[in-house]
Amino acid sequence: MKKRANKRLVGILIMMFMLTIVAGCGGAKTGDKNGGASPTGDKIPVGINVELSGDVASYGSNAANGALLAMEEINKDGGVLGKQLQPLKRDCQSKADEAMNLSASLIDDSKIVAQIGPLTSGNVAGSTPMMLSKNVPLIAPAATAINVTVDEKTGKVKDYIFRVCYLDSDQSNRMAEFAIDELKVKNAAIFGSTSDEYAKGLAKYFEKSFTEKGGTIVAKEGFVNGDKEFKAALTKIKGKNPDFIYVPGYYTEVSVLIK
């Protein structure tokens, strides 16, 4: 029952998002750089620019499947403003530059009115300049870095870039609370990826929250995405005798590390 409710909620959110986009673009010419694209004929083209291959293919594949299912259900219920959603699925290969290239193609060639994805903050950043320059909305399902939607230097919100998930600080604060309040630990080590902003953001916010709650960080070590050997760093961490090890990173490395 809960799964059905969640699926329905996703569908409702996508429909509301598309209604806003179509209504807002209704007076613009198709492909107009200053007004975004507008749907033509009986279909509304929507880009799905996600990681179907590469380091985080699992994230992208799951998100694409969910978006396709939601659009299928919306179309069965009559679509949006009498038009059918037309999903255009693309693989950014878990690369920011490929995400940018695909966004350009989807906007200029396919005339999308909106884009779903990519999933990671770094890949969303790859698409962002194109989306902003063409005034085409992007909805990020799982990009948690604060700078996805806000320019950290100016504090200005980025028009046309939206997220439907929590922030890095939210995740890290909850984990620090869990470590302190539930596990009752006082000393922690951080062993995280130094290759991406996601992991570095998690490490930063965890350290801040954990120490503010009275904990102590006794060791900090890092690894590079793609690493398979962690014994040396873990040995160093063990020498500091932490009660708890916080590992911010992606499943590709963490699944190997925990073994």
C-alpha cells in the first residue's frame, strides 16, 4: 500500500511540475532562447538525462525507470493539458561533460520543455549552464549539494534548477545525531572519497555537527573513486582507536571497503 501511495505521489509531483512548465511556456515560440521551448502537436517532450552507465549507473537506471513509469501513468490518465508526455531518455555516462552535451542536444534538437536528471550533484552542475542559458527547467532527483540550486558566493537561487531531495548537511547532521545519541560514541574517524564534492560535503558537515554535539574526530583519511585497496588507510585509522568510522562516498567503493 505504501509503495502504491509513493508511486502516486511521484506521479502527482511530475504532473504539477509539467503543468507549471507548459503554462509558463505557452506564449513562447518553440526553441526560443529567451522563453524556453513550448510543446508542439499532441506531445510534450521531456528529457531524461541520467547516468545509465559509468560509476553511478544504478542511481540513474532506477531514476529513469521511476520517471518513465510516472509518465506512463500520467499519459494513461489523459496527459497534461490534453497532451501526452514524450520521454526522451539519454545516458550521460556518469560524466558532467556528457551531461552538458546531452542537455544541449535535448534543448536545441529535441525541443524539450524540461529535463529530469542527472542524479549526482557534479553531473547536474554539468547541465546547469545550458539549462540556465536556455531558460529550460531541470529537476534533480538526488543532487544533494547546496550549490546545485544556490550560488554559494552570492546566495542567489539558480532559476530553473530544482531538487526533490534533502541536502548534504541534512544527511550528515542525522548521522552525527545517530552516532552521538543512539550509538553513544564519542570518538569518530572520517574515511571518505576525495574525488567528488558529494563526499567532501558530507565529511565537512558531519565533522561540524559531530564536534558541536561534543564528539571528537580522531582521524581523517581519504580514498579516490575507483580505489580497491583500503587496508593501509584502515590500519592507520585503527591506530587512533575510534569508536565509529564515518564513510562518505558512493556504493562502488563503500561496498568493497566494508568487506
